[in-house]
Amino acid sequence: MKIQNIKDIDKFFKVVDSCKGRVELVTGEGDRLNLKSKLSQYVSLANIFSDGTIDELEVIAYEPEDAGKLVDFMIEG
């Protein structure tokens, strides 16, 4: 799923941390980073975060309830 216009980075990672299953970021090269890993969170942010917002991320959530949490985050902001 594509997540767009992330303005509250801390809230996004709190949602990711609350997920029970694996949540991965898909890079432009097709690599997958485990977003539940703090190191991966910092590395991914260093590569895509520049002006206080993230325009778009491709994220894979393996558990349906986790996907629902991410959808709720997109809707509520």
C-alpha cells in the first residue's frame, strides 16, 4: 500500500510499532526494510526525509489488522 503525505513522523512510527506482524518499507530499488527495527527507521528516514514531511512510502503489512491500522492512520493523519 502507498502511504502519502506523512506529516507526523512520530505518530506514523507509533502506529508501526503497535503492529503485531511484520511491516516493511519498499525502497525505490525494490529492497524491503523492516520498519519495526529502529535502525531501519532511522536509515529509511535519512534517505527520504528532508523537509518535515514524507510525500509517499510504499509499505507492506502482513497482518490484515495491521493494514487496517495503517489505513486508519492515512485517513486520520
